[in-house]
Amino acid sequence: MPVNLKRIYDQAEQTDGVRILVDRVWPRGVSKDKAQLDHWLKEIGPSNELRKWFGHDPDKYDEFKRNYKEELAEGKQQEELQKLKDLTKEHDKLTLLFSAKDEEHNQARVLKEILDRQL
């Protein structure tokens, strides 16, 4: 079962299954009720330094992806990644939520690649 991706600003749907926010910072303008989250894995998001450096610049995406994967290999981020992997094994439907406008160049896409390889 592939992991789905969706912007948190998009309408929640029954087909989303378990909804998991993977941003370190709460998305602007979204209430907790409207988000309809099952989990917020705050610590899985890229560090503030990496996030600010990247700035969602598509030209920096490959380097961002390498650096982010390095971050995910240790500490709190590694623990949160393991939680996410466990959730993919426990549930049939899972959607990673993110707030970035760029749907192709963001941390949720990196996480999806990691999870899809394990499934």
C-alpha cells in the first residue's frame, strides 16, 4: 500500500485514512479541528537550520534531500521516523500532510520515498 501525500490545506476526506502532519512548524491558518489529524510527528520535520536554508528552492532539493536523510538517521528524528514506519505497518491507508506550496520538493516527498521502499 503506497503512502499518500496531501497539503494540509486541502479538504480532509474519508479516503485519507490515518492523517499524519510531518511539519515541524504548525501550518498557518489551520485550526486543529479543521486539520483532522490523527498524529503530528513534529520532530520528524527537517531541522530549523535545514528548513530555512532550503527555503523550498527546487534547485536545492537534491542537496536538501541528502541532508534531510542524514538528519533522519539520528536522535529524535530517527525515533519519529521509526514511529512513522510502524504506523505504515499498522494501517491500510495513510496520508502524510504538509504545508508547503511546492508539492514536489518538500520533506513529505522524501519521507514517502523512504516509506515506499520499506513496503
